[in-house]
Amino acid sequence: MAFENLTDRLQSAMKKLRKKGKISEADVKEMMREIRLALLEADVNLQVVKEFTKNVRERAVGSEVLDSLSPAQQIVKIVNEELTKTLGSEAVGLNKAPKIPTVIMMVGLQGAGKTTFAGKLANHLIKNEDARPMMIAGDVYRPAAIDQLKVLGQQLSVPVFDMGTDTDPVEIVRQGMQQAHEKKNDYVLIDTAGRLHVDETLMQELQNIKDVAQPNEILLVVDAMTGQDAVNVAESFNEQLGISGVVITKLDGDTRGGAALSIRSVTGAPIKFTGTGEKLSDLEVFHPDRMSSRILGMGDMLTLIEKAQQDYDEQKAEEMAEKMRENTFDFNDFIDQMDQLSGMGSMEDIMKMIPGMNQMPGIENMQIDPKDIERKKAMVYSMTPAEREDPDLLNPSRRRRIAAGSGNSTIEVNRMIKQFKESRKMMQQMSKGNMDNIPGMEQM
Ligand code: GDP
């Protein structure tokens, strides 16, 4: 996950203050030096670092902070507020057209993640607004781009307008727009071509598409892994084409995160979404305050809750709760539970959104391994229906049979059954509102 190093460094800079009873101006200065280095190391733009540290220092040395009862906490609060400001203060939603369709054009360099984002955005609009989007395949230079968009369209049951690779993209967009008007689609998402670098021909083509499509939104898609380059690209696109928002992709990668922290200040364009993986659901609406608290290691409960709501099948969750209340949680439910968990992404990323959890020892090893889930499912599928419903039937000879049937050892079967029983016990406790005995909870 991005920002890992930065979070550690910022936390350690601020932790030193917490240990002191009284904080002096010199202490603040020392902390600011460490914060400045941490930001520079995270590849944050120099100008942005200067502005940020100046603002924090000015506020932090004010007498109402240093003389307060909890100066260290006040300073953490100031750092959080200034970081939020650097990231854009408020979440900025999509610009909507007064009359349908709202037209959104994706632009950016090749490989930034435009096509993938077009699919993610369509998915997001369908899920959250019950929208009926159409996508236009305007990237005629990378032949695979059209197929990629069509595959995404099929997965989402979203129409994709394309005219192959031999037609001028401006003409494709003109005809696509016409069709969207006829079919009364409420959103038109236009995928455009990228290049390896910003060049004149590309900009001219995008300008022509812009003239024809009159988009409500030009979203620049940038790859967080490219660091300061992403910021330079954003500046050129903004100067030459004018962008209304930025999408930062690949924040799930091991990026230092400087681009995400700099782009708003440098371009003035708000970050609207972030990409956090290759799957269609790996998209987050960008909230500066939540991102700031995540960067500072203070967790992000709101995003976690939204993610759980989106990924979790509500009816299944309700059934599961009912079963817990009635104490009939069985192996069939165990499988459902594992499937739902594996849909939510890595356990490490989930846990880090919980305040205080990023410092829990061993968190980096908490991975949901899809192969492990498949293995456990194979064991459950090797049980008879009666065994699945009544785990007490599983005597040693039945366990041996299940091991042989699923291609595992008896030790592994025993381990899985033990895990099932622990999971059942934990869920019963949670359903009774007793969180005390759940591992890890005592630290919160
Ligand atoms: P385009 O050339 O701008 O259309 O880029 P693509 O949409 O084809 O994306 C390039 C590569 O980046 C593909 O392999 C995508 O799966 C991958 N990708 C896109 N967004 C993300 C993201 O948020 N996280 C990760 N890990 N990979 C991404």
C-alpha cells in the first residue's frame, strides 16, 4: 500500500513530542525538520513541502498551542488539518450536465489506467446512481484498448460504441454521442488514446474530441507509481487542454505517494477518484480528510464501512446474522463468509483503515490467500450435506475421508475445522455485542 514509509516517518516525528510534558519552539522546529524530510523522501513536490511546513509551523508555535494542556495532540490536529488542505480540503463530486447525458472524457498517458478506470467508473455509477452509461472506444492506436473496453462493457452490461481502429477518433466520438442521445443514456464515458509522452498531435486530437463532445468533465488519469512525473504530466495536460479533475491509479502499489500529495496544489484540479487495484470494484471516491488521516496512520473507518457495504451482499449478511442468533452457523455459511471476505481485498489493507491498527505487530502477514480459501472450500465440498450442517459428526474416520477426498492431509482438515469453530465462536460473541474476547480488539 502507498504511503507506508511516510506514515511511519510522520508518526515517529510526532511521537517524540507526545513523550514531552512541555513543548518548546525548538521542539516544533525539530519535528518540522523531520516532517519536511519525510515528505521530500516520499517524493512530494518541493514547493508543496515548503508551503505545508510553513503553514504548520506558523500555527504550531502560536501560544494557544504550546501553552495548552495537550500541545502534542494539538499539533497532530494541525498537521492533519494542513495535510487535508494540501489534498484539497473537501471531496469534489462529478460535474453533472443539466440535461442528460453527462459527458466524461478520460485522458492521460498510455498505461496510466484510463480504460480500466472507464470500466470502474461505469460500475460505480451503476451501483450508486442506478445509471445507464455508455462507453465510447476512442483509443484507436492501441488495438487491445477497444477489446479491453468491450470486455469491461460485457461484464457490466454496458454498451460500448466502437468503429474499430481505422476511423478518426473524432468521428467515432461524434457518432457515439449521437447514439447516446438517441438511446437516452445518462452518462457517456469516452476512452481516449494515450502516448508514452505528452505530444502535440495527441493534444490536438484531444482538443478536437473535446470540441465535438463538449464534456462536462475531463478527468486526467495518472499513475501514482510515476511520482513527480505524474505531476509534470498533470501540469501539461491542464495547460494545454484544461482538466476538471484527476484520478490517481495504482495507489495499491508500493508507491511513495508524493504525486497524490502534490497534484492538487500544483494543478489546482481536484483529485476525484483513486484506483486501488485491477478489479472493477477497486475504486474509491477521494476524500481529502479521510486520506489525510490514513496517511497519518489514524485509520479511515468511513471508507472501510462504505467498502464493506458495497462489497458485502446485504441479504447474505442478514441471513448470517440470523444464523448467529439462532446458533446454526454451519460449514455452508463458513464458505459464504470466506467468499465475501476474499471479495474485499487484502486483510492488511482492510485492517489499516481501522484507527490504531496500522501499528499492530504482524499486520503485514495478515493476507487472505485465495489458494487457501480454495483449499478450504474443497474440504467442505468433500463433506456430506449432513456433515456440513452438523460439524459434531466429524469423527476421525470421517476426517480422514474428507482429507483423501479433497487431496489434503488430515492435519489440514483438522486445522480447518478448528478455524471454523473459532470463527463460529467469535461470531456468536460479536452477535451478542461482546467484543472483549476478539483477538486484537483490546488494543483499540
Ligand atoms: P490505459 O493505457 O491508460 O488505458 O491503461 P489500462 O487501463 O490498460 O491500464 C494499464 C495497466 O494498469 C493494466 O494492466 C491495468 O490492469 C493496470 N491498472 C489500472 N488501474 C490500476 C490500479 O488502480 N491498480 C493496479 N494495481 N493496477 C491498475
